[in-house]
Amino acid sequence: MIRSVLFDTETTGLDPMAGDRVIEVAALELEGDLPTGRHFHALVHPQRAIPEEVTRIHGITLDQLEGKPLFAEIADDLLGFLGEGKLVAHNAPFDFGFLNAEFSRIGLPALDGARMIDTLAMAKARFPGLPNSLDALCRRFGIDLTERSTHNALLDCKLLAEVYVELTGGRQGGLSLADGGQDSMPVASYAAVGIRTPRRIAPTETELLAHAAFLKKIKAPPWPAG
């Protein structure tokens, strides 16, 4: 089964070229786009201040990072976990940019952009004109957000793994072309890893209005707005 990795970062700001640094990185292993339960997680000391407005987003203060390793100390373990397969992230260019800036600082090669799968781009293609943040997608797919009071890289990875399954159409046992094939999995096994049966998504009235407004901006939309 094909292995890939879904990952997320938290940072001191928005621009690695301006000196912003990674302070948390988490990654989940996927096989056949399904979580295996294996994960990587590290808090990292950024060697710089964390602005208060950024802490309000992810809840991490510099005091909480005292004694945590520098990025150079976790880089080899992170690269080992990331492996050689596809890398999935929400707004992936942002996370790739930060990790590549960190790798560059310690003389390691950048992650290959050809490995990138951006779930934000996937969501925009599927739901044009609608909000496609991780929160919005979780609400749209009925994924529980009660634990997400602030951004947290590991929790965000777990939520994104559920969103990713929905965006890729979900997986169901019994759909293999050949009985007993390598990619087949009993329905019970999917329930065990928390994957729900794909279902029709009913947009809210607000989403329908936003979609209609988006279609009005298109010169010759391929489908009617109403």
C-alpha cells in the first residue's frame, strides 16, 4: 500500500524569509490515504520572540518552549518520518516554505515541491466560492471540533486526516475490483480507524448564497446559479 504523510506546522509568524520560525511540527503516517496511527510530534525552540497576536492563535508562548530542542536537533528524525512519498498539508505551500527555510538554515536540502498535495487547493476546486479553512471544512463534513480551542499541529493533523478522506471521496470495504486484493479492507476495519462512510453533502443556505454570488462573477458558468 502506498505510504504518504500528512503534516502541519505552527510558527512565530507568517514569513520565514523575514525570520519567522517553526515552533511545532506534527505529522501522521497514511497508507492508502488512511491513518495508520503512527505519528511524529515535536515542540521546537525558535530562538526568537513569539508575538502576542500569534500566541492568541496557537496558544504557545516562548516560556512553554524553554528547554525544548532546536530545529536542528529534530530535523533528522522529522526527515526520517516524512520519508520519500507524497506530503499532504492544508495550504501546503506555507508549511513547505517554513520547513524548507529551517532545512536551509542547517544545510539540508529542501523538500521536493513535486511531493506536495495541498488540501486547500483541493477544497477550493470542490467548493468554489465557499469558505475552505480547516474549521469550515470540518463543519461542512460534520467532523467534531470541540477540542479545537486553539491551533495545535497534532490535533490539526488528525482533523485534516478526516477532511482528506472526505475530499478524496472516502474509502469503503467491498469496492475492490478483485476480492482479497492488496487494497481491500473490511468495513469493520475502516470503522476501527474512525473513517466514516462517504455521504452527500447538503450545503447551508449561506453557502448556497455564497456559491450563487461566485457564479455571477463567471462570464459563462457551466452550471446555473439557482
